[in-house]
Amino acid sequence: MFTVKMHRSGGDLILAAADKELLGRKLREGPLRLEVLPSFYQGEDADEEILLNRLSMCTIANLVGEKVVNVAIRAGYIDDGCLLTIEGVPHAQMAKM
């Protein structure tokens, strides 16, 4: 299960999506830090269909978690060579131009 939340910033529609079990985690590895803040990521519970719908709508996406990132890779939104991994958890960002 995923959690997805849409944010507006200026003309951008930003998707924050995470594997639900990662909410509240603070990931650290070397100089990399990522906090999976519920205030940013926690929104509606989502399955793959909802996640893909939100990815099609957004202009920017911030994705964290193996399941979320794998869906985005399979759908062609993310290149698997462009991932960060922090404490074994994949993180990807996307911007549509």
C-alpha cells in the first residue's frame, strides 16, 4: 500500500508518494538525509492505479520506497539508473519539462 499527497507550488503540481510503512522514518547514509515526513507524504491510501494516475497529473514527483519507485520505473516515469538509495531505501525525483 502507498500513500500519495498532491501539493501545489506556483504553477507546479507536486506528488509526494511513499511506501506507507516508511512514514515517519529518518533515513541517513553518509552525507544523505531523508525524513519521510507524514506532513509531506501522508495523504490518501493508494494502489498502483491511483499512483499511476497521480504520476500522470503531476509536474514534479518525490518518491520514496521500493514499491512506489518500482511502479514508477515500470511505467517509464523514472530511469532506474537515476535513483538514490539511502539505508537501502530507493528515492527518486521527477520533473516534467
